[in-house]
Amino acid sequence: GFTTAAEMHKTRQDIISLSTGSKELDKILNGGIETGSITELFGEFRTGKSQLCHQLCVTCQLPLDKGGGEGKALYIDTEGTFRSERITAIAERYELNPDDVLQNIAYARAFNSDHQSHLLLLASAMMAESRFALLVVDSATALYRTDFSGRGELSARQMHLARFLRSLRRIADEFGVAVVITNQVVAQVDGAAMFNADPKKPIGGNIMAHSSTARFMTPLAFRKRRQLLPSFLTESETPRIS
């Protein structure tokens, strides 16, 4: 049913933001990754999307006064990008016990788009029993590119993707977790690409764009610095808002 705007305002005041580990990025995001919403990270390969997801899996376990959410993380991996060694290194940076941090991260590998959607049902059941602060899907669109091919299946793909994103929205609203999804990019081949300095755009079209509360692109320059970086984000590694 209906509620008053005053009650909605009170609910919004309870929302917290999870630190990304970068003060400059937190400043751009008005404090960090907002709980109860969907944040989309998109960019080319090896530009730091998965690295930021690993970072958030640790920072979400920090106390509230340190930019955390005092909760566990749930990681749905569709591309085999999860690395426990990264979590260990980041945990040590925050002077946390790596074993405890790893125990507080629930991990699942998805192998097709239907399996990916089914994992959200299991995630809801887990969140009903324990305190979670973060849900990561890395990446949300990779399996759709292989399960649905060509323009003939475009409509079916978009409908399936819309149902998946709607489930993510329901989880964010019901359990108050921060939902972070990564997305791949595709090169534009239409006439508009001639007038665009960067002809690449995120996959998923308007369905993905409308489902995300915030979305930003990880810059190509990040890839060139990766071999010189430690296993956690530094202050200079600020993805570009899009």
C-alpha cells in the first residue's frame, strides 16, 4: 500500500554508504556505494572492475565508523575472476584477520543465465538468516552474450535480463544490501560512433541503464598502471563517472 513521504524520508536516512577504499572515489559517489541500490561498473577488460568488487567485499565488513557495513558479502562469479589471494591482501591492508574475512564472503560460480538467476533465490534465503551488506555479480551480462546470440534472440535476452535485474532490485529493497554489478562494453558500429570520442558503450541497453541507481566507467588508463599497483586501490585510482 501507500506510505507517507515523511516515512520514506526516515527510511532514506537509515541508508549507509560502503567505502570503496579511495577517498576521491568516495567523494564522487557522495560517500561510497549506497546500500539499498544497484551500482553498475562498466569498462573494458582489465580496467579494475573485479578489483573494486574484491575491495568492497572487505570494506563492507568494516565497522560503520570506518566506512563499512558490518555485514557479510555475497559474490556471484560468472567469468571466473574471483581470487581469494586478493581478498587476503586487502584484508591485511586493513589489519583484519584474512581467515575471518574469507569466511564472511559467500561465493558461487554461475555457468549460464538460468543458473545465475537461480542463485539469487539462494542468496535471498541466506540473507534472511544472516546479516549481509553487499551482493556482487561479476559480471551481470557475460553469460547473456553466450546464451543468446544474434538479433533473433535479442528480445528474449532483454526480457530475461530485465527479470534478473528486477530480482536484484527486490533484494536491494528487501534486505537493504548494496548491489554491485559489473558490465562489459561493446563497440558502437552505427553512425553516432563517428562523432563520439569513445565509441564503446555498456551492454544491456536501456534496460540495464534504467535498472542501475548509479553507473560509472573504469578508465582505460587503469589497465596500463595495473602492473605497478598493489593489490588494493590507491587514492589516485579514481574511475570516471559516466
